[in-house]
Amino acid sequence: TCGILARSFGESVERSGAGRLTAVRNARFRLPVVPGSLLIYRAELLVRAGPLYSFRATTSVGDSLIAEVELLLHLGPLLSAASTPSVPGDGS
């Protein structure tokens, strides 16, 4: 859901590469779900900073909030080891 939302801001797969989940924060599971339940997923863009997108995502069954989480998604090309800048003191 978050990847689809990020792509709706005009990022093409060819230009940006694959999306990668960078962080999961404040995940809360409120209620159990039984097989056959219709899950409703929602995602809200909180912040966009370059290739990073921060979302608040929720899952509901009917009017009941089942789960919520904050996700950080990186939408951009992967850096190869050769193009990654070295960090002082990391032994590179």
C-alpha cells in the first residue's frame, strides 16, 4: 500500500528502482483477526525527503482498528559498494 502511494507521487519504477522497507516503528497489534475477515489497509504519507517516504499505515476490519505502524520506505536505486562513500573510522 505504501509503495503504491509513493509511486502516485510521480516516481517511476525505471527511474527510481525498487522500493525497500527501511524502518518499522511503533507497530501495534490491537485485536486478533480470524480467517475470512475482510482487511482494510490504509496508508497516509507523513513526510517525503528525497527518496525517503514516511507513512502511517493502519489495518481495520469493519470499524475496528486491528493494527497500526509507521513505515519508512526508500524509493530509489541501490548504491553499489563501489559508489557508497566510506565513513571515517569504519575501516574502509
